[in-house]
Amino acid sequence: MLIQPWDSVDDAEALDFVRHNEFGQLIAVGRGRDVPVVVPTQFLLADDETVLLHLARPNPVWHPIEENPIVLLAVTGDWAFIPGAWKKLPELDEDPAYGVPTTYYAAVQLVCRARIVDDFAEKAEILRSQLERLDPEGGLVDPAAHDRVLNGIRGLHLRVTEIRGKFKYGGNVDANHRQHVAEQLAKRDGPGDADARDHLLRRLDSPPRKAQRPQH
């Protein structure tokens, strides 16, 4: 994905976003395929370098992973459409008709090396780890007690080798314009607006970043 200088984030912020949005698209390209296999899936960011998940044994993703263990895990969210008129300031007599509409969003792509897990005990441990995050109050029997279920799934251990983070929240404009957009998001208060506004306000004191001119 294109990451402009004003949209880039450090690895820590990117991973924090992933940790709070543990559902994404697992993409396996395999070898010599016309299109990759893309699987929507829940997952667990176990630590900064490890992702754990499980999928049904008939899932089409296994063959391309066996062909090529390098996969991509893509996570997006906290998006909000920004009308063009919001990009112009009334107090500066800027014509709202000349505003350029856009969409604010966060996106993180994790490049990973995948290892397929078929060992019964390791699969059960992956499930325990996911349930501990998703259902901390418990109340279910241990995953190892589900022999038939475990036989019907395979686990995946993903080692993160590269982190690509993009937070597109108006980082290329000044604080006054960003504040105006934040106010409009608060007024509209639609789905996703509060999260997008939080991202925007967190960056409000940062100076606008522009593309660097190439050196000759």
C-alpha cells in the first residue's frame, strides 16, 4: 500500500492498533497462481513478533502456504468519510466547493513467515491462547477435550518479519484545518467517527508533514 510521509506510524503504534483489532485478511500468494487466496479470520497477536490462529482443515489457504510460507495479514479499521466541504475553513473565507473529499482510516499489514501446526497439543494451546483473550471469564471445557474438533482444524504460527502501518488522518494539513474536521466528526457522530476523531486529535499537535523533494 502507498504510505505517504504524513501517514506513516512507528511499529509500536501499528502493533497497538492490531492488538485492539484482532480480525483481518490472511493473504497467501503461493507460487504461480492467478490470484492469491484471501481468508477473513480472527487471530491473536501473541507478542510483537508472533501471530496465532486456526482455520478449518478444508480451507483453501493451506496449499498456497505450503507452496510459499510468506503471507500477509492485513488489518483495517477506524475509517470515516470526510466530505470536501469539511476541508475548508469558513473563517478564512475558503470556498467549501473546492474542498477535496477523502476517507480517513488506519491500516496495518504484517508480512509473516507461516508455519502450519498439526500437532494436537500445539493446536490446543493456540485455542487456549485465543480463548483467554476473547473469553477471559472462561466456563468452557479445555480445547483438548474436543478431539473431533481439533482433528478438523489446523493451526498457524506466523512470525512477523515486516510491519507496514498507515494512519491517514489529515497529517498533511495544519492544526486549524484538522481541528475543524474533528469538530465536524463530533457533530456528525456516525459509525466510525469517534474512533477517527480520536486518531486525528492525538496527532493535532504534530506539525504537518509534506512529501520530500527528490535530491538532484
